[in-house]
Amino acid sequence: MSGLAPSLPPQALLEVDNLEVSFVAGSRIVQAVNGVSFSIASGETLAIVGESGSGKSTTGLAMMGLIQRSATTAISGEVRLRRKADGECDVLKLSGRELRKVRGNDVAMIFQEPMSSLNPVYSIGAQIGEAIRLHQHVGRAEAQAKALVLLKDLGVPNPEKCLTSYPHQLSGGMRQRVMIAIALSCEPSLLIADEPTTALDVTVQAQILDLLATIQRKTGMAIIFITHNLGVVSLIADRTLVMYAGQVVEQVPTGELFERPRMPYTAALLRSLPRLDNERLAGERLAAIPGSVPNAGHPPDGCRFHPRCDYSVEGICNGERPGLTACGTDHLVRCFRWREIEPGAAA
Amino acid sequence: MLTLIIRRLLLAIPTILVLTVLLFFSVSTLLGTPSSMMLGEDASPQAIAELNALYGFDRPVTVQYVDWLHKALTGDLGRSFTTRDPVANSIASALPVTLELAFLAIGLAVLAAIVLNSLPSAQRIVRPLVVALNLAGIAMPNFVIGIVLIFVFSVNLGWLPSTGWVPWSAGIGTHLEHLILPVVTLSAYYFGAFSLVYRAELADAYTKLYIQTARAKGVSETGVAFRHALPNAVLPVITFAGLSMGQLVGGAVVTETVFSMPGIGRLFVGSIAGRDYPVMLAVGMLVVVGVVVMNLIADILYRVVNPQIRLG
Amino acid sequence: MNARISIAAGMAIVVSICICALLAPYLAPYVPTHSSIDFLKGPSATHWFGTDELGRDTLSRVIYGARTSLAVGAGAALVSVLIGAPAGLAAGYLGGLFDAVAVPVIDLFIALPGLVLALIITVMVGPSLLNLVLVLGFVMWPTVARLVRGQTLAVREMAFIEAAVAAGGSSTWIIRRHVWPNIMRIVAAQFSLTVSFAIITSASLSFLGLGIPPPTPDWGSMVRTGYDFIGVNPAMSFAPGVAIAVTVLGFYLMGNAIK
């Protein structure tokens, strides 16, 4: 492709441009990710929120080039990344070898299940060591020394023993710390965390989140935090992306998300959170969102959320597809009726 | 761990004893006296009785068994009826041949199954070929494979010899050259069986999250295949291989016959044809003991190699 | 491998072999035991697979050989199921002492090499069609028993058994009405696999000289005699060899597909 390729604005670290991922399932085409665009700057934490099936995990995987193109999988769009070693690249267009240089080095990812994210047949030291030696030219002993330092910094008690242990001998929280150590071993500029605390209990959750925040302060690393837990989002994210049925439906600084959501779906999500200060507490059920996530092979006409939306209007919401429009500073929403409604005010 | 091994060992001994007793008794009762076998059915009852007395076949079976066991433990397995050689000697010279054939065959089968099914690149070309070979190996009887190989490589192309054994003294090259066809023949079935198990384990391993973690670290597909998936998928294959060593004897019997190899298998077949009772019994016992021992080793090996069991 | 292709191929092969066996007198161009002076001839228009050392038509002998192979295969499989299925069922359902004794015995028999066991026993009782069927059935019943036992244990855990017991059913009634249908499929699959094993093993026994005595056409012994003439007339051993392989493949594919 000749001509001027669009390039990153000076302060952006990563820019996703119209990402689309679709799979063939049986006889239909399923659009898992449908035109997602956003950018993230150094030192920033961006949360991607949505129910399961919203396409948030797929977006994360696609950003690492972990979704492989095949006869049944199609990816399009661009994921522009500023490399550590100067220059830019489009992750989706990299060759295998170049992609391997980016993964673990420029961008790292941690996953949801610490139980099965680590290879059961290798010791912790070997697995962290592998990550180090893939991108840095050091010997085995030096890699182990670096791994030890990493574990110490992450507050792992008795790090020497941890290095020689096997995954099944560690607790869930410890394993996740090891995963973080692996991810950070080559000082990536971006960390993608896919539900890293969902499988952990609440106290450990808090520790892990604290850890990530500390590291970010020290190194200026950007974090993309994928989760369905709005509580976590409120604690750590600067900006939030809300996804529904493969699309971004609201993009806003986190504070404003909680105070004044403009997308009915976001408001509904907030209402379904159990809250201690709610007068409706005694004897009332949680306000779950009626209906269920649309079948990805057969999305509804018009706005994909309209069948479940309290504010949908016949003729407007089930006709054309809404696009993302600006509804405030730094605030995008995908709704035709944003001017007329205040979904956050309903109580 | 150690206590477990010892317990298994202690369990193995009575197992062997029970099996050898069963073998001895069934052979004795079903064969009538070996003397009638040796002399033929037309022999006079008197001649049979004389021979019985001479060999002690007229004693109660239990006594015969204890006597046999006692002698066997000291290395005296009697003399062959046909060649008059001590059975122990025949076995001692035949055993290494069979063991070499067996180990090479299993080794080849394991190696081929693992390597050929692990290669990530060119899977579209390699996999159907491997599956076809697997099916051929499982469906075609040993001897058919052997005969086809001989026909193609020996008779027609003249590349390889049609017998399976020359002693090491004839030179390592020649020795191994003669072994190629029999080893391939014997390993064919196991290549198929091991491939099936391995592919299933591999498919399961690839669904695990640690594969994704490895890719996210920047490991290449080949690295993922051989360093991450393989170690997790290979264990059941190894165990299966260990357990197959016992079954292998059956295959070895046929292979040694096709390729005229002086191993235990051919010794056994010869003893059957010649009604050579001591040899038959000795080889049968050997097989029984061998199978129990191999199972034991495979079981121990599995526990040792699997870190989850080893470290608890 | 595509499941549908395997089922189709397996069934096609099995049906063809059955047809050969049943309609042998109509399909074979010559009487299989009829010797002639045209011995050791290669494939020709009059003898599609050539002739053997006694001038008998190889094609006819291969077709008639299907009878022997199927008889042995199906017979042995039947015996193994008749012994193994009830044993496994009892062990799995009744448990307790019976099971504790049965399991090590079964495991041991499975570990022993089938061919060697079959060899030893056949030597003792003498080779004949009936003996072969019984011996092979005896060698295979532990595999069936273990499979059935496993399935019985799995099914037993299911809640509806408890429901049936609560409704007042006796042990045998429960086995018959609830447990057995779930096991049928596994047994059918194993039956097919046992046939393929029996055919290979009986062919091996024949090859070693312990099979059905001549002049009955039997694929294993045909390969054996053909081996001596491999340079002169390869069709003599290839034809029956391929027949064995194809038949075994057919039953194997069908067995796997049923599972």
C-alpha cells in the first residue's frame, strides 16, 4: 500500500482503528468485534467493560495478534503501535518473526485463569526465564537472577523458593503475581490485562490491583484492563470503554461514567450493581437487565441494544444503525436519543 | 514415593507366582503327559510310562511345579526335548535378539509418533499422510507388512536384505542394515496406536491457557509445539509405550518368523511345532514375568516423571 | 479424519466382505479346492489374481476365505461379549468383593500379549474352527469386561438409578431397564473392534501354522504358503494379505465410528 499511511499522534502509544473480527460458526458468520476504535497514551489506564460475549476479550487478543487468520477467521482494521525501539508498526500486518518480537517485549498480556495459564511441567523460574531470554541476550543464570529481582519487587514472600516451585504448588494469588512477573520481565510499554482478578478472592484482588497501580507509577506503563466488574473499573481506570455486542457503545473518563452515563446500557449496568447505600436494599431484587445478549450471528436491526432498552422508540431505534457521536468533552456515545434522555438519573 | 514403589514390587511377586502356577497347571492338565506328546500318539502305554518315570512326570502336578520352580530359580530350566541343549542357554542367546528388536521398534514408533504429529508447519500436507500410515499400520497384520516390505525393498529394489539378523561381529553397519526392515515392520502398528493417543493429548493440550501465555510471551509456533505442548502431551504416550512392551512379544513372534531372526519368538514357535515342552514352558514363564515387570516399570516411571505426583 | 467418511468406508467394506462370504459360491469363478496344472501363474484374464502352487485360483480362494475369516471373527467377538459383558456388568454394578477380585484379574489378562496366549492355548487344544473361536473369545473377553464395567460404573452414578430404586425396582430389573441400553452402544463398538482383532490374530496364527487346517481356504495360511513363492508369484500372498488388511480396516473404522 503506497501513499501516506496514517500514523500515530505524538502522545498516543497505541491506536486501534476500525478493528473487525469475525468467525464462521456452522453456517453463519459471527461478528465478534464490529468496528472498534480507540487509542491509549503512556501511563494511562483504559478499562474495557462489557458482559461476556461483548467482544472485549477478542479485542484484547486481536491487539496482540493472537487471533490467527484462517479459513474461518477474518480480521481487518489496524492496530498501530509505537515500538520501544523507535518507529511504529501495525500489529495486524506484522510477519510472524516481527510479531514475536513485539509480544512480551513491547506489549504484554495477562489472562484470567491463573490456574491454567502456567505450564504445569516447568518450574516458575524456567517460565519467567523463558520470557526474559526470548527478548534479551542473557544466559540462563542471569535470567534467573533477574527473575528473582522481579519476584521480590512484586512482593512475593520467599522468592527463592518460588523460583524452584511448580505452578500446582502455588496459590491463585501467587500464580497471578508470577504471570505479572512474566508480563513485566521485559518492561513492556503496554500491558493488556484480561480479567486478571476475576478468578481470585476479594482480598487478593485488592492486592493485585494495588500492585499494578504501583508498577504503573514507577514505569509509566499503559494498562488496558478488560473486565465485567464495574467496581474494579472505578478503582483503577482513567478512561472507560463500554462494549456491547461487538461494538463500543460509550467511551468516557471514568468519573463521568459513574456520574452521568449517557448510554442506556451503561446506566443499566450501573443499576445492576449491588450497592450498600441504596434505599431499595431491603427485600428488593437486583435490577437485572431484562433479555439477553443478542445472538452474534443474528444481531437485531438498528441499535443492537434496543430490544432490552427502556428508552427505545419505535421507528428511531430499530431502523438505522447508530454511530458514535460526541456528547461532551472526551465523551462518545452510540445512541440516537442521547440528547433527550438521562438514563443515569432513573433511580 | 519409595514406600509406594516397594509396595508395588511386593505385589508383583505373588502376581508372578500365581500366573506361573496357572500356566504350569494348565499346560500339564491339557497336554496330558509330555511323554505322550514326545513319543507320539501311537506309542505304547508302556513306553510312555517308562518315559514318565524317567522324567518324573508321574509325580503329582504340585510336586512337579515346586521342583520346576526350584530349579528355575537357580537357572536350570531343563533341557530341550529336541536339541538336548539346556533351555537356559537357548534363551540366553535368543533374548538379546528379541530385546534389541523390541526396543528399537518401540523407540522408532514413539519417536515417529511424537515428532511427526508435533510439527506445526506443513500440517496440511503431513497430517493426512501420517493418518494414512497410521491406519495402514493398525489394519495390516504384521506379517503382511513384513512381506510387502521384503518384496519391495529386497526382491525388487535389492536395497535391503531379507533376513533380520547378523551378529555384531559382522560389523555395525551390516548388523543395523539387516535390522531396518524388521524394526519398521514391528513398529508399524505401534506407530499407529501411539499417534492416535498423542494426537488426542495434543489437541487437549492446545486448548489450555498456557499455550496462549507462551504465544503472548513471543514464543514461536515451533517453540509452542515442542517446548510447551509436547511435554504435557507426551506422558500418556510414554506410559502406553511401556505397557505395550508386553504386547510386543506377540508381534515379535511373527516378525522374527518372517525375517528368520534367532530370537525368543522364533524359539517359541519352533518349540510349539516340535512339541518341546521345557522350552515352551520356559518361554511362557519368561513372557509372564516380563509383562509384570514392564508394567511395574511403566507405572513407576509415570509417577516419577509427572511432577504433580512426584512433589504432591 | 472425517467421521462421515470413516463410517461410510467402514460399512461399505464390511458389507462387501459379508456379501463375499455369503454369496461365495456365486461370486467365485472357480471351486477353491480344485487344483489344476496351471500352477504359479501370474494374474491373467482367466485368473484375475493368478493361481497358487497347486493350480488353484487365487481369487476364488480369497473370496471363500472371507467365510472363514468372518466366521472366526464374528464367533470370537460373540464369545468375548457373551462372557465379558455380563462379567463387566456384574463387577460394575455389584461392586464389593466381586469387583475387587475381578479388576486385577481383568487388568492382568489385558496386559498379557494376546497372540502368545492364543498360541499357547491353541497348541494345547489343537487348531480347529471351533477351538479358534473359543480361544480368541477367551483372550478378548477381559477387554470387553473392562469396558462394560467402566460404562456401568459411570451410568450407575447417574441419578435416575436412584429414582428407580426409590420407586421399588429390584437389582436385576434396574440393570435390564436402565443400565443395559446405555451400554449397548459401547458393546456394539467393541464387538466390531474385537472382530478386527480376532481376524488379525487368527491370520497370524494361521501364518505361524496353527490356523485352520488345509484345504479350507484361509487368508493367513495363504499368505504363509505364498511367502515361499514371493519372488515368482507375489499375487499369491499379496491378494490374501490385502484382503485381511481391508477387512480389518473396515471393522476397525466401523467400531470407532459407533463409539
